[in-house]
Amino acid sequence: MSTATLTIDLTAITENWSALDQLTECETAAVIKADAYGLGVAKVGPALARAGARLFFVAMAEEGVALRRALGPGPAIFVFAGHMPGDADMIRSADLTPMINSVDQLLTHVESLPGRPFGVQLDTGMNRLGMEPAEWSAVRDIAVAQKPELIISHLACADEPDHLMNRLQLENFKDMTEGLDIPRSLAATGGILLGPEYHFDLTRPGVGLYGGLPFVDATPVISLDVPVIQVRDVAPGESVGYANAFVAHRPTRVATIAAGYADGLIRSMGANATLTHQGRKLPVIGRVSMDLITVDVSALAEVPEHLQLIGQHQSVDTVAGFAGTIGYEILTSLGARYDRVYLT
């Protein structure tokens, strides 16, 4: 088989959810937007539900519909994007709870789906989604009279525990929700790790479920093993790949493997990336191309059928670091061509 194998450990995902749940005394939801961070909502959602998760968050209503098909009736599904034009039928039929981000969304929801559940998202300083303090102050009594299920905000710098923005947003969230008898949520993975003051009534771990930072104690979730298509010997002075990006200075054994930027392996990682075999790091040489990557395997006595990019010896965040990005981007970019194997 010429496609790479992406192995996804569902038990590791549920163990990570349980570990994060145990760090708090409140309820723990699960964020599985972007097709469960690229790992497959149809598999990940039911696994988390079996582990005890009863509240889920997705980015948009269409994702909520897909998750509802996977979960069936029962668990609550919240939509970060709120109630967008054209969402009413999906919200109703899939029993979704939109997180209202503006006065316009509040009016749209109340008028098109009167009596249907909703939540409210507040902007406490990130300037991305949610009602700003002045907007919230103007409609707070009206919104509260409609009995929202939940009020949330999102931390901008939770992966930097000492950043002053964390305390500022915490105080803003307290000020904006003071005196309300409505469940509150501020913390995603990083916020959970900031401590109990940030937990409120519900936490919403996302990337930590999938083995990503800042949850350093996470159980690894994925491994990516890429087949070797061809091996050749390159003489000093010969080049490898597009634009002669690598020129050999010594006799070099080169393995060409079957993956590239069409599979979510970012082109910019090439000059810094390594693959591994039995713990030995093997440098990528030349450019990452659409379907192929070339690797210096001169250090191996015998070239195996597969080399590993992500796994025991290199985490998803290590691979992200090769390209100067974050683990989220690598996870959500993993392509459709992989042979996906789920471990339960």
C-alpha cells in the first residue's frame, strides 16, 4: 500500500478527557470542532460520549448536524458561531444550542426559533467573538429573561500562565456575569491548567484531548507512518528535489516517502524536519512536495518499509515546530488520503 497510515488511539483521547476532568470539580465538555481536530468526529464523538462527556462544542451548525448523526439524541451540542442566517432548520432538527455572539444573532434566534435553547458568548478582551461589555450591558436583561443555558468567554493567552491578559479577562468575565444564576464557562485546555479560579461551572478542553500542548501530561493520540517508495544513492555534487534545494556533499542514501503537502505536511517544515526509525532521527532533505518527501537515510544499515513522522519519538507539536506553527494546524490539516486506523 502506498498511502501513509494514520493511527488514532480513541482510548488515549478518552483518557485525556478523563485526566482533564479530574483536574476540576465542575462539569467537563469536549470540543470536537473541525471534524474532531481532523481525527474524525464520527469516531471521536461516540468514544467521548461513552467515556462520560455529555456536552460538546463545535464551530458551526453544519458540524453540529454531523455530530448529532454520530451521537444520536441526548448530549447537548453547542455552536460557537452562534445563530447564522440560514441555520434555523439545522438548529431545530439537530437540537443544537447556538452561542449567541451579538444583538443581531439574539434577535434572529428569538424571532425564528422562539423558546429554543441558546447560550451567550461574551468578549472579555480577545476581540474575536462575543458581545462586548457595552453591547452586553444594553441587552443583558433582555437576554437573561430568555433564560440562556450557558454564558462563556474565551481566553486569549491561556497557554502563557503568567500573561497579564489571563487575569484581566477573568476579572472582566466576573464583572460581566456578576449576579447571574446561569452556568458559566471560561476555560479551554489552557484555562483548566491555570487553576480552579478559571473553571467556573464548565470547562471546554479541545486540543488537550488530542495530545496537544499546553497539556504536557496528555497521552499521545496519533502516529503517522509513511511508506518508503524508493531508495537511491546520490553522489557528491548531485541535487535532490525541486529547485536543487539540496546538494549532496558526501555519498547520501535517499528514501522517497509517500506523503507531502497535499496530506497536510506543511511545505515550510522541510529544512528542519526529521522522521524517525526506532528512535533514530533522519533529516528531510530538499523540498516537501505535493505527494513526496525525500529523507536522508544514510545512517540506517537497512531501510525499512515505513518511516515515522509522528509517534513515540516526535509529537504533533514537535512536527509543528519544524514549520514554525502549532500542533492545532498540523492536526486539522491531516489529509484524507491516509489509511486511518482507529484503536479502541
